[in-house]
Amino acid sequence: MFGLGNIALITSSQCRAARAFLDWSQDELARKASVTVRTIRSFERGSAPYVSTLEAIHDALVRAGIAFTNDDTGVGVTMRHPEP
């Protein structure tokens, strides 16, 4: 996982796992993050999007109840209650 400032940005694997938790398609994540489906597909294949795009993807998943972890035990994804 990599980050910028106070926001922790996610890996492509975390993005795929988060979508699986939410049972979201790439199309749905693209709509929720206000990015193109092509951007989601490209990111999940390993391409690095613009930081602002990554923030939009991250924020959409967090609003839906996803929490990203990165500590000594590894990188992960957990499901929390969605934000109001």
C-alpha cells in the first residue's frame, strides 16, 4: 500500500478484495467513484492511476463500509458499517 499525506491509498489487490466484499462490479465501483470503468480495469491489472483518481476509488469504498489495513502483519481489507 502506498499513500500521500494523511490518506492511505490502496493496492489493486485491495481494490478487488473490497469489491468482492461489497459484491460490486467494476461498473458499480466506477459509478460510485465517478471514474471510468476502463480506469478501474486498468488499476486492477496493476496500472497506477493519478493520485486524485486513487483517492476517489478509496473514498467510494470507505463510504460503502470498507476499511483498509496495513500493519506489521500485512495488508488487508475489512468490512465495516457504511458511513451515513
